[in-house]
Amino acid sequence: MTLFMVISSHAPDQCPISNEKARKAYGPDPGPMMALAQKLGVRPIVGPLISAEHKTYVVMEAPKVEAVREFIIKTGLVQWNTNEIIHVIPQEEALKEIDLLKPVY
């Protein structure tokens, strides 16, 4: 499985706090979203974490980036958020790569 950091951001007027349609779509029950995630093979590892800057952060495990993208589309998150999907690795793995390259500086 591969790890992805998903950063979603929206304008204040699209926030579930201030927008009734977004509130209904997002809802207080994560059950349907989690069922879809399971179906797609996507699993949240950390988060969702919410900031006051109208951003949401989630570290997800997925077989491939397309599964994360499909999750964002099928949940409707794409309709009111800008979503960034970033491939990430644990620090332990990154440290193993240090000896593969000569320092530039």
C-alpha cells in the first residue's frame, strides 16, 4: 500500500459551518464515506484534521493514487474543495535514501 497526504481547501462560504448544502453533503455521519473508502481500498491513517484556514488534512493508505482520486470524486468533495494529493513516505524510508545520492552542497 502507498501513503498519500490529501489536503483539501475551500472558501469560507463553502464551509459546512456556514453553508447549509455543504453541511448536508458532508454531514455528521462519516459512515457512508467510510463505506465508500473501504470499497475503493482507501483507508485513512491520520485525520481528517481540520484547521481554521478552511483546510482538511488526511493521510490515506491506498493501492494507487487513482483510488484516492476516485474517493474524492465519488464523495463529492471535489465539488466544494480544491484537493491536493501528495505521495508521501515515512521518515524511516526517506532516511534510507540519503546514501543513494551525493550531497549537492
